[in-house]
Amino acid sequence: MSALENVLSKFTVSKEALQAMIERFHGEMANGLSKDKSSSLKMLPSFVRSTPTGQESGDYLALDIGGTNFRVLRCNLSGGQIKTDAEVYPMSSAVMKGTGSDLFGFVADCIKSFLKKYDVKGDNLPLGFTFSFPCAQHSLNRATLITWTKGFTASGVEGEEVVQLLQKALAERCPEFKVNVAAIVNDTVGTLMAAAYENPKSVIGLIIGTGTNACYMERLDAVEKWTGDRDEPQQVIINIEWGAFGDAGHMDSIRTDFDKEIDQHSLNPGKQTFEKMMSGMYLGEIVRLAAMALVKEGALFNGKASDKFCVRESFETRYVSDALGQNRIANVRELLKDNFDIDASENDVDVMIKLCAAASTRAARLAAAGIAAILLKINETKDRIVAVDGSVYKKHPAFAKIMSETLAEIIPDNTISWVLADDGSGVGAAMVAAVAGK
């Protein structure tokens, strides 16, 4: 076996391996829904009990914090149609890693400038708040941050009620606007809600972007740890927090040395194992590490990578998409030259394309297996919709196709559709505020 074949083989995940993974996933789902068993899947009840009917109407605000850019939106709902105004605000590393009061103060300042710019009036402006970090939810508008992820480390927020921190900052920074935080939602829940407004057959929300996660509608009687009321509807959206699957060893048979190296050098070693195998924050680095293994073997770049290529996380996930799109040969040659000072040979370009394809295919197959596990658990494999958002799903030229093919391999007679729920984390949060206000 050549050095290249050896590296590529590490990314192969057979149907049998995926089926075994699904069994382990089901076990962790059951443990996570129980009252007292430990599980790598947190299975957090969102307290969102129904999806939209399409009849909701009015103006709703949304705040979406989940990465280095955050957004403020105004959504107008009318007759099943959504009109939105939105602004993106970049968040500096200093804000992400400073104090919690500075972070929420900065966010409140941006909300104020948005309300002024769009001349938003009203003495009770309901706001849906998408906060894409693991939280313990106590009610629709009360949630405690369990742990920061995605490079955020702002002090004084972990273990605190996030809505209170935001509401306090709003009261201090923009008292002239009466903004009421009606709901705090995970971006994955928002994705499902946004899709359901336009298509009520949506049963799963999936994000594959910087991070990855999924949620689904579960029967209340299956949620042993449910603490809310038992009124109709007897259901609740469960935020799986699936990025942590594998933290208890359930992915060890599939993980490679590259995955282990990424984990060792990450901000959160031992955590978010599943996410580190497929999300946008890591996919490019997986490819770079695989490439470096081939450089060491003399099978790439004549056995010598440039200094720039040796820098951790320098090979971005968007390059992986470029390497698999149209004009891939020219794209790869150009990106290696422009970003890494590498004059790539024909063979180098071919190897890089194969590495990008192998890492991407594995990522998409793992995501599809997670979706299959959920569909099988809720016994919904016919005529249902999986709502998807996230940069990897949107921008990667083959991801959606590989996921669909893999689902057909695992559940041959499924009639599931995949719908791009563009901006679930923004519009979806407004949608939760709208449904909460009914």
C-alpha cells in the first residue's frame, strides 16, 4: 500500500461501522433523556413545545450569537412570508476573551445602533436570542451557560443565567428601547423552527458550520428528565448537543491519529469529539495534518512543506470546498501558491484534492449516520424534512449529496428531504419569540 493509500484508508468508514455507531448513539440518547444516567449527549429540553403553523404575524427581533460575527435582525411575519432586516457585527478576540459584562455591553450597544438605524419603535419589543453554546435551559427564557466553546472564554458567564446578563446590559446601555428577551434558543432549534414556518413536515434541525449539532421533536413521555408542565402538546424539541458524542470513547474505533492531534492542540481537549471530526472549525486542519503525514513520507511537496503550510490551522476549511468545486485543479494550484508559497506539481495537486475528498466524505457520512440515528429513534423515515444550516453544508460542493447517499445506504427506503433553512439561527429565534407570544 502506498503512503497515500494508507492515509486515505484511515478516512474510510464502512456501512457496518456507521451502523455500530448508530447503536452506540441510541444508547447515549436514551441515557441523556433519563433522569440520572450520565451520557456524552446532553439531550437538553429546549422548552419549545410546538413548531410554527405559518399563521404567526407581526414584528420580532432576533439576536444571534454563535461565532466570531453576531447578528441583529428584525423579522416581519405575515401570511407565511418572512421579511427581514439584518446587520452583522464582528466580535473581536478581546471581547470574546474579556469579561462577560464587556461582552454583553458590546452586544447591547450594537442592538441599540440597529434599533436606531431601522427606526424600530414600540414599548415591548419581543426578542428571540439564539445563543449557540451548551446551556442548561430552565424555561423558555431562562438558561445557564454550561461551558463556552468555539474560542469564547469571557469570564463571569459560565454557570450564570445568560438572559439576565443580556437584559441587564440592555437596561444599562439602551434604556430608551424596551426590549424583552422572550426566548433563548440554540441555533439548531432555530433552524428547525425557521424551516417549519414554511414547511410543517420538518422534524430535525441540523447545523454543520463552524460547529455542528442537531435537534428534533421528541414525545414528552420519552423524556424522563422533563420538569415542565404536561399540557398539550405532549412534545418538546430536544437539543442533542451531538458535538460531544464520542467524548466517552464511542468514536474511538473511527478516530484517526489526525483527530487525536487536533484534540490535543484544541482549546478543549477531550471534548466535542464528534464535532472535531467534521465541522468547519476543524476540517481544514484534518486535511493539513494528513498532508503533513505524507510530506514526512516524501509523498507530497517533494518531502518539504513551506513554513506557512506548517502553521497549525493555516489550511482553512474553505480551501477544502475550493479543492472540490469547479476548476479544482486551478483552484488548488492557486491557493497553495498564494497562501503557502508552494509551487505544486500535478501530483501534489492531485494528492491534495484526494485528501480533501476523503476528509469531507468521512465528515458527511458521520453527519448522515447521526441523522439516521435520530430518524430511527422517532420512527420517521418517510415524507419528512431535515432542515439544515451552516457554512460547510452551504458552501461545500459535495456535502449534501454525500449525506443523502449515505442516508439511503443506512435506511434504503427513506423518503427524507433535506432543505436548506437559510438563517435558522436568526429567523428561527424570531419564530420562537412569535410562537411564545401566542
